[in-house]
Amino acid sequence: MQQAFTLRRFTPKDLQRVMYINRVCLPENYGDYFFMDLYNRFPETFIVAEVNGEIVGYIMCRVELGLSNFGFSGFVKKGHIVSIAVMPEHRRKGIGYALVAKAMEGMRLYGAKQAFLEVRVSNAPAISLYQKLGFKVVRTISGYYSDGEDAYVMSRVL
Ligand code: ACO
Ligand code: ZN
């Protein structure tokens, strides 16, 4: 039977579990200060997903002033998905989709007009997720990752 999941905002007591999920799921890892800084500045876009009271996924973001990805001239507020992960045994249940959707609500609260992220060009599951959410590849950054892999920048209007 499909276990239901719930979403809520990150709180500081979740830090070790979220850092664990980040280490299990992604090669891009960060110190505790980095997670807490994003939480302190953008709590509405740092969301965790729980199954049976245990955190199984997270998303964290920041809002930046940047050039529009869609040809509007000048600077716009953009929500940047910094990191998202769902534990392997809980994937393909809609948790990743729900985390991004919830984070985009938070971005709108902060006045962001667009959302974007970088993703490895080989990361087919994540690229599919973002496409399903309406993100499109807007450019490629050569050698973006520390192992030399390229990144797609994917973006959508909010
Ligand atoms: N293959 C093909 N399509 C997929 C896959 C896959 N393995 N996974 C997700 N999708 C697409 C599908 O369209 C899916 O809809 P469907 O299940 O109805 O077909 C849709 O995305 C939604 O999938 P979810 O179940 O919501 O996604 P999930 O909870 O599995 O999380 C995630 C996706 C976060 C990418 C997960 O695979 C993961 O944690 N991967 C490792 C970490 C990672 O790569 N994070 C993203 C890095 S980029 C960044 O952080 C900015
Ligand atoms: Zn980024």
C-alpha cells in the first residue's frame, strides 16, 4: 500500500537528518552553516517531507536578484532551487514533485517571478521531474560540477 507523506517547513532539529539525506543522495554536500543560513533567510522555501514521522526528503532554496531567463529586460527576483533529494526507497511517489510545488509557493511569497536550478546533464530522473513541473532548459554551463560534468540551467515563470 502507498504510504502517505506530509510536507512541513524545516526546523533546526531536522538539520542532522536533512544533512544525512543530502549525503546519501547527492555528491554536492555542504556544512551545517550552509543549511542553517538558507533556513534563516528563506524558511518558506526549506521544506521537508515525512513518512510515518520520519523525514525522507527535503528541498532548500534561496531567492536571488538576477537577469531574467525569459527575455524580460533587467533584473528580476528568481527562486533558486539549491538542493532537493528524496531517499531512494521513497522515490516515484510524488514526493519530489510536491516538494518543488511547495517551494514555488514560498518563492512567490518572497516576490520571485521565476524559478531556476542547475542539474547534471546526466540526471535523467531530476530533468524529467523538472520538465513535468514546466521547467525548460535555458542554457548549459560547461564543467559546472567539480568532476567536470556540465549543468543544464532549467527555469520557469512563477
Ligand atoms: N525516471 C524518469 N522520470 C522520473 C524519474 C525517473 N527515475 N523520477 C522522477 N521522474 C519524473 C516522472 O515524470 C515522475 O512522474 P511519474 O512518477 O508520474 O512518472 C515525476 O518526475 C515526479 O516524480 P516524483 O515521484 O515526484 O519524484 P521523486 O520523489 O522520485 O524525486 C528526485 C525525484 C528528487 C530527482 C529523486 O530522484 C532524487 O532524490 N534523486 C537523487 C538526488 C537528485 O538528483 N536531486 C536533484 C539534483 S538537482 C538539484 O538539486 C537542483
Ligand atoms: Zn544552484
